[in-house]
Amino acid sequence: MPTLGTPITTDLLAPGSCWQLQKGVNGYSGVEGAGLATQAAAGRSFEVLDAAKPNKYQQPVTRLRVRLLEDGYPCWIDLREVNGQIIQRGNWRPQLLVIREIRQRLAAVMTWVEAAANQPNTYLWGGSIGPDFDCSGLVQTAFASQGIWLPRDAYQQERFCTPITVQPDNTKQLRPGDLIFFGSRQRCSHVGLYRGNGSYWHSSGQEHGRNGIGCDRLPAHDTHPVACYYRAELRGAGRVEHCHDGTTLP
């Protein structure tokens, strides 16, 4: 079994084999290009999905299609980024927490987000290692910091949570640690983490946001342009009451 520092050849990376990362790595959206789908921190594991094959130009294999085990998220990793930095492992099993355990850890989740907000950061599409995050990457990593795994993308997180009623001027049912969802009527495209007293943490982009992690408010008396933009796109809220088991979600 290959150990840390062992050069990894493509014949070792057979479909179905599982590996643990010893360093953070980018997860790309395709076999070529710089587009990020996600990131995976040191300690996370992945399963190889497809056999390594040369690209259409018959150049040496540089990327491999994998599934990140903790959230079931498929992506491409660059072998040059992980060579000598992965260890083969056995089967992975999720560590599932009950509702009581999740609730006990929510205060630490909120503390983690506030600490992340106080570090210099900018918005990064696909970012989930830090200090730069996208919206769902921030939420996922905040919960993962306390052993609570959520799906990767905002629309998946919306489906995963227990729905909670919310309106801009009616947040009575919300608790700190609940998720707030935004987007069009057809699809969720943004997520924040409820802080309390009508406010929420989120990582938002440059065009309509703060280009990084910031705090905004749902009530209409907050007239900041960022708060107004997302208030108009409020879809609903949800409560995390179970852990993701690592299955791949649509």
C-alpha cells in the first residue's frame, strides 16, 4: 500500500480505490481548464471514479475524476498537486451525529464563522478551504469544522435541511445556526448562516455582494445595497438536523 511520499503512478489509482489527502487540493470542474468546482482540505478522502486516460491530444494524464467521500461530491483533481501527498486507505464510513449532538456543536460552528470573517479574505467560486470561500463552501466548512457534514452546493443544502418559515420581517422561528437560502423562484443559488437578531453571515461576490465574508440583515429597515439585493431573493430557511452520509446527490 502506498504511503506518504510515495510517487503515485496512474496504475495505482484504480477505479474504486480510496485515498486520503495529506494536503489541501483543488477540485476542478473538468478534465481541463482552471474552473474550480470545490476544494478538499488535508485529511479528507476520495474514491477514484474512472481509470486515468490520456486526453484527446494523447498527452500524459494530469487529472483524475474522483468522488470526495465526506460529501459525495464529484470533481477532477490534478495528479501533480497530490503526487506524494496521498495515502491509500480502506473503506470510508460516515460519522453520523444525532440531533442533540448537532445542536451542542452549533455554538462552535458560529464561533468558527466569526473567526473566518475576521481574517483577510475574498470571495472564491469553489472555495472551501479558506481563507477564501464561496457561499456554500463557507457553510459546509463551518459545519465540517465540528464534524457535521453537509452537501456541497447551496441548492443541495436547501434540500438537505428541515424547512423553516422565514420572512424578511418575521424571523421568530429561526435559531442561530439555521441556514438562509436565496435565489430565483426556480432554484437556490446562495446560502447564508443565521447569526441571530435578523442577521446572517455569508460569503458573497463582487457584483452584488461584499467580495468575501460579511454580515447582513434580513429586516427591511437595513437599506444597505447588499442586504437589499439578497432580501429580494430570499427563498426560505432550513435547520440542520442530520449529517450527510456521503452519498452523491443530484
